[in-house]
Amino acid sequence: MDCTSPYHYDARTQTYHLPILSADLLTRMKIASQTHLSQIPMQKDLVIERMDHAPKAGASLLEAVEFGIRESFVSPLVLEHVLTELGTQRQ
């Protein structure tokens, strides 16, 4: 892998994670769509091992985005969750 951003390999999922890039994308999502994200409730819990304070179902997507920005080391997981939640929207 040739990358200018720091990354780590997740052997469980066999994927490379780029936390700084993911946090930056979440920040851009917040800037561009803060009002809309605050109006969309999550359908599923954001499940991250050993992080019981992660947003649960019913919380807004904005809360998840802000969590991913604040806890940048898990931002790739948060970004994946937010995009999955957006993909299930019917409006």
C-alpha cells in the first residue's frame, strides 16, 4: 500500500483503515449537511467494541458524525456506519 496518510491494517476485516482521512470526510459531511444529518435518526446502534458511549439507534446521524470526529481512531467504522444508514434512507 502506498499512502501519504497514516493507516492501519484490520486483520479481522482484512482492510486498511485511514482514520485521519475518515475523520476529515466526517468533518466535511458535518459542514455540508449538518441540518439534514440532525434530522435523520439512526436505525441501528453504532457498535464499537469497548465503547459503550457510542450513539445508539434513535440518535441522529449528526451525533454519530460528531462522535467519529471526536474519536478519530474509530472514524473509519463510524464513516462506514453513517454511509450505510444514509443508504437505507427512502426520503
